[in-house]
Amino acid sequence: MINTLNETHLHKTLKRIYANKTEGSVMEQPAEGYIADIIRPDGEIIEIQTGNLSSLLPKITKYLAAKRNVTVVYPLAAKKYIETKKDGCLVSRRKSPVSKNIYSIFKELTGLTSVLLDPKFTLIVHESTITEEREQTELCVQSKNNRRRFRKNWLKTGKRLEDTGTEHIFNGTRSYLNLIPKDLPQMFCIKDLLLCAKKNIPGIKENEIRLFVWVCIKTGLIEFIEKNGRQNIYRIKSGLQE
């Protein structure tokens, strides 16, 4: 039961779902000096990550070096509820104004660019409905990780999966380039890409598009062409266009 003491409901639920997908899969097993969430009978490793994806890089790198197939499963909070309790009793439940879309995932991928296009690496993103669980406190307190700028009268106690939602599977060049709208000009700037993406995802933010482009440049999918005034002009790297 190593690594399970601080598991959230969200992590445990996804781990159980993916372990049950393939008969003979085992959970919490040693592999290449680490403890893998799930190992399938064919040796493929599945890691469930509900926090910082970049923190998995050492694990993923070691698994890939051992010629193992690696799948990382990530629940993206497309819809989020906040549930606050005190002494076990529900105080409030509300929908969070913050929502994420598939482009939001690229903030998490900035630290994984070295492995994203490895043929043995797969990323599965679920646009999920998640409930963040909080415990109300008598006094305003610092968070457990000491990252709060201002103290608040609650602490996070966990996350709960309500629905797995739409599934996006990333493996190889084309799976990432599929996020580039078909009506985007061959030569484009950030604003061009943002306007095209907004047709399908109205709430998408410019910074999400910038991070998407940054990751695509680092992985060699998009290349910088020239400067046009204050705008950088890009295109899909030569040879990768359909």
C-alpha cells in the first residue's frame, strides 16, 4: 500500500477504473526503482496524475529508458464544484467560476516536452467534472503547502471525481496538431489561432494559446517564421502539414 496514504478519492477512482480495464493489471507495484500506479500484463505502466504533471518527468524518463510503454492519465477540471464541510456537516456547495478546456493542459506540459513525442508515451486527458473538498476552520490559516498569500478560513481536504467526460488521447505528432483549427491560415500569429479556437471554445484565453504554441515549438511541431510588427508569425513545421 505504498503511496496510498495521501491519495484523494479522485486518484483512487481513476486508478481503479484503469486497473479494471485490463484483466491481470496490478496496482502499486515496483518498477525501475519507482512505484507504478498500475502495471498491465504486457508490462505497460499507467500513472494517474491529478496534480503537477511535470513532477512525473523523472519517472517517465526512467520507464521509457527501460523500453516500457507509459500512459499518463490526467483529469482536467472542465467543470468544478467546491464543497465545504465543518465537523463532517455540509456547509455549502457551489460551482466554481473557473473552468478549463483542452488547451489548458499545455500549462502542465511545459515540463514534459522531452517525452511528449516519444512513440512509447501516451497522455490521456479527461475533461472531467470534479468536486474540490474543503474543511472550514475556526480561524484563517495557511495552506498545508504554505503557498497562500493570504490566510483563509478553510483547508483543502481532497478531490472527488463526478464524471470523466470527454477523453483526449495524445500519442505522436498528429494527435497534438489536431488541436490546430482547420481554418487557420498557413502563416499565423497568436491572435489568429485564438480567434479560430474561440469558434469552438468561446472561453479560451490567450495565455492558453501561447502555452500551446510554446510547447509545439519546443517539440518541433510549429516553427517561428518572421516578425510582423509586434507579432511573431508561425507555421506548422515543414513536412508535418497534411
